[in-house]
Amino acid sequence: MKSDARKKSIIRAGIIGILANIILAVFKLIAGLLAGSIVFVLDAVNNSTDVLSSLVTVIGARLAGKPADRMHPLGHGRIEYLSAQFIAALILYAGLASFVASVRRIITPETPDFGWANLVIIIVSIAVKLFLGFYFRKKGIALRSEALKNSGSDAFSDVLISSAALVSVLVFMFSGVNLEGWLGILISAFIIRAAVKMYWETSSKIVGERADSELSGSVRKSIADSDPRICGVYDLMLISCGPDQWIGSVNIGVPAGCRAEEIDVLSRNVSKITEERFGITLTSIGIHAVPGEVDNELTAKLEKIAAKTGGVKQIHGAVIDRENKRLRFDAVPDFSAGDPEKICAGLRAEAEKEFPGYEIAVNAGRDYTD
């Protein structure tokens, strides 16, 4: 989906959320004040924060859709992550406020005045929130919008709140037992937990997460299949600049006899295909010169050495010059295995035992993608 259509879809979903939550907040606030019910009032306040959340989603989508400029050459896509964090902060505030109000209600209990109108309002609220939850989640996944997905999670949390209010009303109407304060504490715990989870997930995306294996695998295959002369795709790095906005770099193996003009045409074709199929701008394409056929026997021997050393995910780009006794290859250390430099130093030491008298160069690749 193109960026303009995506932005319009996010804004449309946000406006639907604004209208629905304004209506729910007004009816719940009136019902809560008339009945003297803290659960209803808190539910209305929660819907009011949802209105602000939807407004932030709309504003965030508009700002994220701004084109790149001198100060922000990679665009403004990450604004969506910031708006999602703001939504998480609003949800956290609602959860903490609900907790405080619920404790106060336990300390100083008040008798609510529930009627059948309260039941109708709560049941309608649950139905509307279920619809919004599924709607926002579906749109968020389709549009890769963290703000919409967070709004969907918030809507499902609201279903729990409204369900607790419904239980509170029914129990009080039929037994006279007032559970509002205790149910409010339980509700608050769910809201706070959801807010912390949302904030943590969006913070991770702002810091920079690894691309998912399905995307990176598809990109590698597409590059490998784009030209029969490509005999290896290595060190793919993908950096997210926002939902569906990527830049990246990659190293490819080509026959050593390729002329500069051929490599230029080949690399431009790789860039074009990657941009058209995945919307990924490759800012750099490194070239590995492979003399003759790929030496599979050499690679297999190096992989055995790497297995003995441990901590290495991949060996590639192996080139051996038997006449001058030189060996060079790339090793991709596993992030979880410790210091990459130490891993490569250990690998070099083991390789020197297997290839005595050789000058060995080990280049440490990076574990950017699965």
C-alpha cells in the first residue's frame, strides 16, 4: 500500500475511534454521576483518554507522512512510534488514576444507585469496544501501524473494564454487595500492565529491532535470483525508518572477472528490484570478488573450524591464494556468543593450525538479520 493511502486509512480509523469514544464517554459519565458509581465514572474517564489516543494517532499519521527534508533525510516515519508511546502513557495514567480512586472507594465506601439503564449502557459499551478492538487490530496489522495496534489492545482492555462494571452492577442489584472498589483495583492492574508492555515494545522499535526473518529471507532470495552471476548474498542489513520504510545495505558475491561496467549495471538492477518489490532503499551494495567457481570444499572446511570454535553463525566469501599462501573469509559471529573480536581471533587461531604458513584475514560480519 502506498504511503498516502496508508496515511488516509490510519486517519479514517482514528476518526472512527474518536467519534465512538466521545459517545461512550458522555453516556457513561452521565450514568455514573446519576448512579454515584465510581466504576462508571472511571470507565468514562478511560474512554476520554481513548479520544486523546485516537487524536494522537491521527496527528502522528499526518506527521509521519511528511516527506524527507534537510533535517530529517530518512523521513518522519518514526513519529508513529512516538505517538504510540504517548498513547501508552495515557493508558498508564488512566490505570494509575483508576487504582487511586478504587482504593479511596474501599476506604470510604458509597452506595451506588444502579438501574436497568446502567446495564444497557454497559452492554452496548462492551459490544462497541469489541468491534473497535478487532477493527483497530486488523487495520494496525494490515497498515503496520503500532499506534493502531496499541489502540486495539487498549479497546480490549476497555472490554475488561466494562465487563467488571457489568459484574459490579449485577452483583449489587441482586445481592446488595458493593464490589466497585475491589473490581477497580483489579481493572487498574490490567490497564497498567498493558501500558507498560506497549511502552516497552515501541521503545524497542525506536532503538532499532532486527528485521523479521520472513522479510530478510525474501529480500535475500530476490537478490540472489535477480542475476545468474550473483553467487552469494551476505551481510544484509535492514534499518527501519518507520512502518514500511526501510533502508539497507548488502554484500553480494560476483565472479572475479566481472568488469566494473558489468558490476555497475548488476548493482543498479539489484537496487531497483529491491525498491520495487519491498520498498527498501539499498544505500550500499558491497562486492565480493569470487575467483572461478565457489570453493565449496574450502568453505566446508572453514565451517568445521567454526563449529569447533563456536559462536559463529555463518562463513562466507572464502577466497584462497595457494600460490602466495593467503586466505581471507568473512565470519558472522552470533550476538549471543560474546565479543565478536574475540570470536574472530579464536577462529583465526584455529584456521592457522589448519592452514600453516598462510596469511589469514578474517573479516567480522554482523548478525543483522535472521
